[in-house]
Amino acid sequence: MTATPTPRVTIKDVAARAGVSKGAVSLAFNRKPGLSEATRDRIFRAARELGWSPSLTARTLAGSRVDVVGLAVCRPARLLGLEPFYMEFVSGVESVLVERSCSLLLRLVRSPDEEVGLLESWWRGRQIGGSILVDFRADDPRPAVAGRLGLPVVAVGHPSLTGGLTSVWTDDATAVTEAVRYLAALGHRRIARVGGAAAFGHTSIRTSAFDEAVRALEPPARAWQVATDFSGDAGARATRSLLAAAPGERPTAIVYDNDIMAVAGLSVAAEMGLRVPDDVSLLAWDDSQLCRLTHPTLSAMSHDVHGFGAEVARTLFGVITGEGPGSHPVPTPVLTPRGSTAPP
């Protein structure tokens, strides 16, 4: 028996749902004057309810920019320049944009409010055709802003954080659990985690997963968690604080939320006269080249960050054209043991 195909939603359906003309829908999505804010909001709400967005071709004919994608990052410029994750992620995004003769408009911002203002400026000024949103926080204002503007976006983050936006994410909770179980299987019962910025949603997910994984261990384990700003300096300070305790009171294994902090932690261990992995095991998140250039080489949670960025870009074009895959995860980071982890 052949299934009846689902009728495709059109601009006429959106207009009917919002109680306006097709011309009004076009005005709203092309940011033309002539509509009240209440009417625009009603049109955008109808479009979201129906799962409709203007086609790439239609937007091009209407004069909107579809050849530029925006990405705002709320991180210090100095830190971002040292962050292998974002360099790999951006290169993955660019690999898809170049196939479509598109460009990336990258901007560093100092606060979420500044990013909101930037998104509004970009969209109303027809500078971008869509945007990639990263580093979601609790009660993040950007989903509501994107909906109000009718801005096509893809959210990099777990759906629990992204307010119903089309999302692409890694399963941080499963990866953290795997890391803890691996260290426990080696015999570690004093395990620490040097985490990232507490305000970020993915940091909260990792924090909760770490706590749950440690509580589930038998025999019981002792755990520490320290929040940082992802920088090497902060990672070094956290490591120094953790390892300053007496030998029987300090961690025998430390998990880091990025590779920069893990490399810094390796230096601190050497500075304090501790051998890695004989005295303390270290495990990094994000398996960049840094992890393979140290001595010993760093065990890491490995995932294809370049491929992640490429998948995010492809998903954004799907949102713009209305033909994308919708929200979906990418493969979970996989533990890659190297020379920095061993039994205590």
C-alpha cells in the first residue's frame, strides 16, 4: 500500500494561518517596512508552527543575502586564538561554505546581550542569510530573538539548551561517563575534573554526568570538580590546587574539558615533581595535535571536530532551504588511550 505524501507547506498556508496576505508574509521575511511588530510576530509564529521557511531561491530573488553565514563567539580573542577546537570547527564550516561560494562572517563579542544586538543588526541590514549559534547558556535569549526576527539559524548544543531551534550536538554526558568508567577500570578511586565555564550549558551537562558516573562506581570513589574559563592559565591553577594535597588526599587522575588545559596540567605535574602517568593520570577533551606532541602523549576523548563544523554548516543550509535533516547528534567522542593514563 502506497503512503499518501504529506502536502508541502507553502507561503499561502502561512498567510492563512496568520490571517494575512501572501504579500505580508513576504514583507515580514524580507524585513520590509509596512507591518506592525505584532503582525510580524504572528507571521513568524505561524511559520514556525507549520515548519515553513522561505526557499533559498526565493530569498535570493527578494534581494536577501544568502551567500554569507554569521558566527558570533563570546570568548576572549586571546583565548580563541589558542583554542584548537574552534580553529578546527571553523575550518569544517568553511569547507562547506566554499562548496557553495559562500563566506563566513565571524565576530567576537563580549556578552550574550552584545551578540543579540549583533544578530539583529546583521539580519536587518541584510548582511547574512543565516547564523550558527554556539555556547548556549541557561535561559539563553537567542532562540526567542531568532524566532522574532525570522532568522534562519542552527544551534550547536543539546536540544535541552536550545529552545526548540534546529540543533546539532555531541553526546557530552555519554562521553564523560565513558571517561570516568575508563579511569575507574584502571583502578582510580580519586578522580578530578577541571571543567570549563560554569555558565555554559554543555559544561553543566558534563558536570552532572561526571557526578552521576562517580556516584555509580563500586567501590565508591572520591571526586573533585573545578570550574575554569578554558584557558591554559586557569587549567594550570586548578591542577596546582588539586595536586598540592598530601599524596593520599590528592587525585590520582584528572579529566580536562579541553586540550589546552590538559597540556598545562602536564607541565604543572612536572613542575611539582610528579610523574605522568605513574603519579597522576591525565585525560583531555578534544583530541587535537597538541595531545600528540606532548611527552607523554595525552589520552583524550577524540571526535571529528572538522566534520562537526561541516555538519553544522550543512544543517544550516537545510534550515535556509527548508530541506534539511532537522536536529540530530553527531558521533559521540571516543576515548583514545595514550601515554598519560595508567593504573595508580
